[in-house]
Amino acid sequence: MEGVVVVKRWKRRSTLALAGLAATSILTTAGTAVAASPSTLVETVPSAPSNAVTRQPASSLSTVVPGPVAGTLQAGLDSIVKAGSFGAVAEVTDSFLGSWRGASGVADRTTGTPADPADHVRIGSVTKPFVATVLRQLVGEGKVSLTETVGKYLGSPVPNADTITVKMLLDHTSGTAEVQDSMPGYATSWQQGFTSSQLLGYVKNAPARSAPGAKYEYSNTNYLLLALRIEKVTGQRYDQVIKDRIITPLGLSGTSIPFSPGVTSPALHAYVTLGDQLTDVTAENPTRRHGFGQVVSTTKDVNTFFTALLSGKLLDGAELAAMKTTIRATSANPESLVGLGIFRRTLYCGVTVWGHTGQVGGYETVSYHAENLQRHVTFVSTTNTSAPADARWKFLETAFCGLPQAATGNSAAGAGSYSRGYHLSHVFTRTSSGTLLQLRRYDGTWYPANFGRAMTGQPAVVSGGGNDLRIFYRGTNKHLWQALIASNTTTYTDTGITIASSPAAYSSGPGAYQIFAEGPTSDDLLRIYPSGSAWKSQNLSGSVNSNLAAISTGPGYGHVYYRNGNGKLGQAYLSGGVWHNRELPFTIASSPSVTSPGSGHVEVYARGVAGTLYQVSYDDGTWSGKNLGTVIASNPAVYATSPTSVAVFARTAAGTLVSTTRTGSTWTTKNLGGSISGSPTAYSNGPADGNVYAPSKDGTKMMRAYRSGSTWVWQTVATL
């Protein structure tokens, strides 16, 4: 058993100049089976502006992601407008890929002013996570209890008040009536002001929809009551508490909770058909939505809020974990789970996201965030019909599932795996009998499947967007084969191209796959790529003498690292449409692994000639080498979780797993135990996550070490 290659969804950003290469994404896989080594492909202000705003086309002020990615996102936003929305604004950010802010349609139908990414909007029920966050903070401070009842602090504002708990309000299981169902009709009251007492009066005697705690039934009344609980315990109006605890600390300059009509300028105007008249309702009086839909914000601010919330900056670990405790919403999509103020969804491609949606007075807001914290998507459109609903959902899926995938961390060897977050991952490797094996993990359970395809060496895995996976491997006829998994169907293709090693691969977008391997008649580096329905190859020369580590640096860019015949670090890179090959002045004694933890920065790791972990780094035009001193006996595996955090893993001579991690400028080495053979592969789903795979010491099992808090836990995944 020679190892594993792990492919992880998302981990990159905008541009990275590397002596002729620009890097936006990393994919890593394995190459020649010299030693047992896995690898990894990873998937992630003061007052409001004045009316004097110079508007520019969104494309001129919003894009730092690669052009094709921006084009895909802009087309998706345009489709929302084509489907019937008046205007739409969005922000998509990825901690490595970069950020994109876009707009489509008009902000004001009267003046024809184009929509702008910086426009302010009402975010409706996305107000609720703000309220829930403050509630969780107060629970953590011991000022509120989840088990206390509404009756305890508000008397009897709704039926069953002495039974309904704070937790039931948070997850919509209280059974309370919907306050908006009893209010005066919107057509006659949208400009009317309401007090919280008036709103309570509409539900005081309204029959409960279900028994407290019996089932999930969404009700805005729940968050009206929670806002009043905040006010009761703090002695301040809830908007001031949110401002003090969230808006000001996070610098959310475009966010406010108004109690007077209108939306901060520049505003994306909203329109609702009242009677037979399409009416501009931007000046709606927001007091009708006290606590449950009152926030005005921008897509940028909403992304900033959720990034802080889900990364633990607003809640401690225990409170955030409690907030993410879910129940299934029986009346909703079965892939949707309800937390305490936020929702969890699993998209068709397997990506798990957390967030909320909002619908209020002509505004439709969608805000979801990858569980691994790599990607954040918020967009708002204005419409008076339900026609654009499909286009909105498609935009969300495109943003998370339809863009080029990237990776961080790899080791140059062996098998392949692909992770789509904490809940879904795939590991591909070769069994002891020489067949392709898939190990699929869903919500903590592993499901092995032997594909029965005879192969030599180990596979490489990529995804170019959507729900497809492409596994490349060397068949027993010495040809490069592709196994394409799409829509639960696997299709096998013999490319007809002969190779002499296990492949490495990357994807820079749908259909843009590059595969690398040692050529059949020499040590030259071979590039293999699809051309229509055919496969072609190019000899890049290079004198390959190790496994390969391949990186996609965005559309039109890419590079490959290997140990060459002189024992030096070799680099092949694509620049200006032309591939180049060169030798870098660093001596290494193993296959390399590579990651790019920050813009303008690349780090390559290998075992040095002294038998210790050696780092080669590129930073703003300069290459440098450093001996990190950790004694290792295998090819290393690496992942980065931020520009200042990197983790490298390798096997020791005793067969244990050793980690060498960097936080800031400080390196720490730790023996993680275990009993493994070959070389490991590693990936991370986020700052507090880590996964390492390697064969057991006797080569009969696939072992996994995963991070649980500050400790590492070992697990036997499957028999090989």
C-alpha cells in the first residue's frame, strides 16, 4: 500500500506572482510511487455614505477574483434580474480565491440609477441571527437561560407563555401565532409606525399553531419576544445592544437598525404591487418588524458579520456549538436543518453551508457561508413576484458548487481524496489487490466501495465545479485512465496516453483539467490535457526523479514541483500560455509538497539531505530555503488554514506521525502517535480542523488522525 491523495474543496484567492506564474488556487495530488505518500486537494465605519455617490459598473470596482470566475458570478446575478427582479447586488468572498462584488439591474426605477454593490438594503429575517447572537452572549454571561419561560419575563403576551422557553423561540418550536398574520394589511399600513406593545397585542389572544416544543413552525413572533427579552435583561432597546455588541466592534459601517422610515443612501429601492399599482416601498416604516426584520445593511457587512460569528469572534466555542445544534425542519427541504438562529443546508454538490434568508417589503436576501469558513455568499434582489426564486437558488449553488475548485496542502504520492466540508469527503486509494477503492464519509460514517478497476500506483482526484469528481490513475495497460463520477454515475475513459508513474492533477475550471506524470521513455515530465473529446500530451522535459505536486494558479496559470535528476527542486510553470521548466537551487531528498498560505507566497516542503524537514518558500519575488529540524522518514504533507498558519505532517522512523506547525512566526513540533507506513496526506476544513490519512504500519488498513479541539484522535477508516 503506497499512500493516499486527499483532495479538498476550496482554499485560494486572487493573484500570486511567482516568477512568471500567478496563483489563485492550489490542487495537489501524487505522482511516481517512490514511497507511500498521500496528498491533498482542498477545496475556503463610521456613518453611512452620503447621497453623493459616483456609481460605476460593478465590474469596474468589484473584482479581484480571476476573470472567468467573475464572469460566471456576474452572469448568475444578471439571470436573477432577467427572471424578474428589478435590481440585485452581491458579494462573494473566499479566504484564498479573493472577493467579488457585483450588481445588476437598477437601484431606482424612476431615475434609472444602476444598482451598485455598495447599496444599502433591508435584510429582513437575516436580522434574526443578530438577535440570536446577542441572546447567546447573554446566555454565556449567565444573564439568560435557555430553559426560562416567556412568562417569567414578559407575563402572558402569548398563549402558553409559561411553557414556551427561550430555546423554543430561537429554533421556532414555540408554536406561537405569526404576528404579521394579525396586523393591518400591508397596503394600508406599510408607512405606519408600531410599538412593540402594539405588535404583542396582535398575538396576545391568537391561537397557538402547535403545542410548545412539538414541532418546527417558523414564526416572526419568536424573535419579537427574544428582542423584548434582550431589552428586559439589559435595560436598553435591543437595537442599541446589538450596536454595542456587534455593529460597532465589527466596524459594520453600513449596518443600522432604524426606527424611522427609509433606507440609508445609497439604497437599492424596493417595489411592491399594492392594489394594481407598483409602489416604491423603500420608505417603509421598519417598526412593524421589531426584532425580526428591522436591520438595514450591505452585502459586505452581512458577510463580515457571519464570518465573525462562525469563526468564534462573537461567541465562545461552547455557545457557538450550541447555536449550531440543529433539528430537522419537517416542513422544509430535507437538506435544511434549523439551529438556534441560523440554518444549515447541504447543497447538491455536498457542500455544507450555514446562514439565513430574508424576505421583507420587496427585498429578498440570501446569506450562506461554507462550514469550513472558506467562502461567504450574500446577495439581495428586489422583486414583487416569486418568479426569480429559481434564479436566486441557482446563483447560490453556482457560487458554492459551480466555480473552479482549489486545494491547499499536498504530498506527492499516492492515493486521492476529496472533501466537501466537515460532513462529506471521499478518499480514493489502491487496495492491496490492486483495484480502485473509494472511501466515502458522510456525517461521520465511512462507506467503502471497491470500483474493481485494476490499476498501478495511486490515483489523483480533482473537481472542476458542480458535483463531479474526476479520478485519474495508471491502468495495468500503462495508460492514463479517467473515472468520472457525476450524478451518481461513474464513467471510465482510457485516454490512450502511456505514462510511467502515478499522475498528479489540477483543475482551473470546468473542463480545464491538467494531468502530469513521468513520460514512458525517459524521465521527462509529461503534461496531459483534454482537447474536445480527445486527450493530448506535451513533453515538458525536466528529468523527474520523484512524485509530483501540481498547483492550479487560476485560468491560464499553473505549476508543478518535483525532485529532479540532480537532486534539486524542479519547477515547471505556465506563463503567458507557454510552459517553462527550470531547476531551483535547493537540494531535497524526497518528493515535495506545496501550499500557498497567502497572496504572493508559496511554500514547498520536502525531506532535506540531513533527513529533516526542509522548507523552500517564495515571497514577493524571492526564493529561500530553511531547515526546520524535524527528523522525518517520509514525504511530507501540508495544509494552510490562514496566511500565518501552516501544518506539515510526516512519518517518523518509528512509524508515528509527527506534525510541524507554524502560527505566526513560531514553529512547534509534536509527535501525534499512531502506527503508520508510507507517507501521509493531509487537509483542513477550517482553522480548528485537521485530517491526516496514511496506511497502517502493516499496510492492511487506512488510518485517519483528526483534530478534536486541541487533541488528535486516531480512527481506522477501512481495510485495504
